Amino acid sequence: MPKIYTDISVYDAAINRINLIFDEFDNYYISVSGGKDSSIMLQLVAGEARKRKKKISVLYIDLEAQYKATIEHINELIDTVKDVLDEWYWVAMPLSLRNAVSALQPKWICWDCNKKDIWVREYPTLRKDIILCTEKDYPKEWTWFFKGMEFEEFILWFAKYFNEKHGGKTAAGIGIRSNESLNRFRTIISQVKEKYKDWSWTTRVHCKSEVLNCWNFFPLYDWTTEDDWTAVANLDLKFNYIYELMYKNGVSIHEQRLCQPYGDDQRKGLDQFKALEPETWEKVLNRVEGVNFGNIYCRTSLLGNIKSEKPEGMTWEQYAVFLLESLGLYAPEVRDHYYFKIKKFLSWYKENENLEIEDIPDETDKKLESSKKSASWRRIARAIEKNDFWMTRLSFGETKSDVKRLYELKKKYKNIIFAKDTDNKKLKAHAEKMSKL
């Protein structure tokens, strides 16, 4: 369990750990994300390094789809610790990251030069006090790097590189706290990990099967969120202003996270981008190839036409499923309504044309599709894009049950449909009627 102190504050305990690291290790680097924990850790380590006339290095991995406030804070941190700075690695490279928006595209690659036209940001401004690492320019020793490398794998290879470059024993500072998540708690209390001198707040680093002469250390592991902000206030530490905006937006200090927009908390993360940095909102939504969820999610009207294009490399069948699952993240009832219509459409072709689902072509002649004389996955996908609640593109018409369902959904989704967002006369009429309810 995390330690409970009766004779020392968590601040003093953290300072003691940092000084033990300076006593025991030959070189040091701190991993920062722009979040409060790593920022506080860096400033505490820099403070002790200053007293001991030590130099430290920093690793910052820029995930491209970042808040502007985070980038401003990172530059602020560089200025704050530059007097004790040996090397600051600013990594803006094509790493593979989690994309929980879609099961069809579970990964996306940040800083992919092939997608430069839809980057959320341009490369960071080059400064003389940083080592900017990009897809085209990074240390020649990084022969292990490849485009699409997993974020977690990169961290391990960097530890190996840094230790080999500097020699001796390396300490890598990680700003995690055990009370933030069960996984982080397990990282600290694990009985199977190799610790340095049995210090529970350290973990030896392994790269593949190689045991490195490098240890991660977690000086703030027993801090609480309240401890973080107390330190910021009492020690006048620099912090990311995005937290101030989160607080003003009603987000509790215990729920504030700098999560990447397409991660497992993507809905909350996307919503925060919209509220806190609206100028970044559209770029973030459109960054992942085919992330039509963003176009659905951010529209004022749920049933407005989706303006999107099928991503290259995705079949029309995959695209149709993608649209359904994306819509389901925001309005599962609407997804289910369309799924029922599509299932009925496919059943009709099976019964009348002896066409099994697996035999439905991806696309057929466009004239036949538009005249509703042939089945294809393109026709189905376009029907979802059209977002006509009656699904007339699949030969359905308005029914009493559909109308009843539409009005039921209006009670849950106030922005279900506005008259200006549809060219379907009957749907427009119902939208006008619902606006008066």
C-alpha cells in the first residue's frame, strides 16, 4: 500500500527520493507530458539539481493533437529549467497511438508526413536548447526506430539509447501517482518487478529481453491531487493553463486529464477540446483518417447529412460498419434504428434475389444504385451518410412506428433534427413540428 507518513510530508519524502537518485545514479532524464504530475516532478528535480550543480535531460513526446496551452507550457518549462538542462529531446515522430473511435481503425499515427495536410499542428518551433526529432531528422544512433512504432516501445528503446550514450547507471523520472488508476497502483506495489535497493518507487527497465542499466523512478507516487495543487500554490510552480480552463468548465480537479483525443476516453477528451480550445476542435476531429464520428458528434443536428468521404484502403462494407459504430458512440438508438432497416433490406435481397450477405457486392453500377435496382455496400453506406431517418435510399418509406420513434428520441436528444439540416420534406415537416413542442 502507499506509505502513510506521520513525521514527514509527501513533499519532503519526494525531495529525499530525488536526492537519493542524485547520490546513486550517474545520469538522469525526466519524461514530461505537459500534465501536472510530470511538470511538478521536473521542477522539483531541477530545483535539487540546481543546489547540487547537476545537469539533467528531458524527454518530451509530442503527440501532435495537443492543446495549444500544453505546447506553451512545454516551452515555459524549457525556459524554467534551462540553467540545469543538458539535453531536451522534443520527439515529434510518427508513432502509433490508440484509436478507440473505431474498431476498424484501432491505431492512428501522429506526425505522419503522408498526412501532413491534415495535421493538427505544424512541427514545433526549433529552438537552440532542444533536440527536435522528426521523421526526417533524428539521431543517427536510432537505427531501431521505424514509422508506426508503438509509443510504449519507443520509450523502452529511448531508455536503452540514453543509457548507452551516457554510460553508468541511468535514472528515468516518471510522473505517475498510484491513486490515479489501478494500473498505476499495481506498477508501484508489484512484487515481481526488479527494484533498485528494494525501493518500491523504482522499477528496472527491460527492452525486449535485454535488462538495462536504467531504472524508472516515481518520486510523486504517493501524492494526491490535492498535494499537486498545494505544491503548485506554495512553491509557485509553473503549470499548464489548460487545467485552469478545465476547472472553469466544471471539471473536478480529480477528473482532469490530458488524454489524447482518440484514446479510450475519447468522448470526454473530444468534448474538452471543443469547450476549451474551439479553434483546435475541427482539426482534432478530422485528424484520424475517416473519423466521421467527429462530423456526427459535433454537428448541431444529429440527423443532418454527413459530409464525408470513404477513406482509402477501406471497403464500402467496412465504411458502412464504421459509420454505424461511430454514430453509436453518440446515439446508439439511432444506430440500432438504421441497423434494423439495413438488416431488413439485406433480408429482402436474400429472399427475393437469393443474394446472401457475403455475396453483396461492394459497389455496382451507380445508375442501378441510384434507381434502387441493385444492392451494394456503397448504397448502404451512402444511405447512412444521407441520414434520412426513413432510409428512403434503401427503398423504405415513412411509417407510423418510425415517426413515433423519432418523437421518442427527441425527448432524449434535443438536437435530433432541425429543419435546416435536411432536404427530406417529410422529415423537415416533423422537425418544424418538434421545434414547437
